[in-house]
Amino acid sequence: MLRENLEQVFKLPPAAVEWLLSFYDCLQVLDDVADGDEIKREDLDAAIWNLLFALPASPFFQQHSAVLLPLIAQVVLKWQASDSAERAGNPSAMAYAWRAGYYDLVLSAVCLVHGAKFAVKAAPLVMALYGETFDQYMAEFQGGDHA
């Protein structure tokens, strides 16, 4: 579904789509590492390749790195703050929002490719991509099974 939205709804070029999907896959693997979840070897190998080669070699990233690097820093910092709050037993609406920083990158890619007017119209659709509701997020912590 993410790929279809990036390609068809947001009409991003292939290099942007591949960069965003690879970044997302890496985030999922790293989140699994942090949570102590099992990781398939093929997913780990893909993350290693993407993190060390494919993401920085991407033509989309190389063209827009001056914008994307500070955004990536924000994604990391926001995720770390969210994770810290969650591990301390303090999940909140802000932690829920901050763990979704990846979608800041999606919206920024839309803006970089199509400009601000298109991005303003696309922003609600980008926000709707986040598949977990706040209630689902909070339910993760009800049973105490979140690492």
C-alpha cells in the first residue's frame, strides 16, 4: 500500500519511491532490534545494504541531501524521545506522534518533487498513511508487552 501511494497518489519518481521504501524498511528492522523482536536474516541483510550503500547512493538522496539530512536527524531524535518515554512507562499522544516521523520524510519528498502547493493538498493523505491509531498505540502498553 505504501508503494502504491508513493507512486500513484503522490506521483513520486522511482528514485524517491525506492529511497523512501528502503528507509522505511530500515526503520522497521532497527525498531525490531530495539524491541528485541526476531528479525529475518534477509531483512537484516537488506537493512545493512540499504544503510551502508543504497540510501546514501540514491540519486534522490544525493540531489536533496541538504534538506533530507536534517530531517533524518529529526526522525531519529523524535523516535528516540518517543522510545525513551515508552520505556519509562509514559506513552502519550506526543510519543505516538513523534514515533511517526517517517511521514515527515514522505511529505518533504512530495514537497521537494512537486512544490508546496501540491504538498499542502497531499498533506492530509500523507498523514492518513500512518496505519496505527492512537487507541491501538495505547493498547500496546495496556498488557505491558512493549519493550
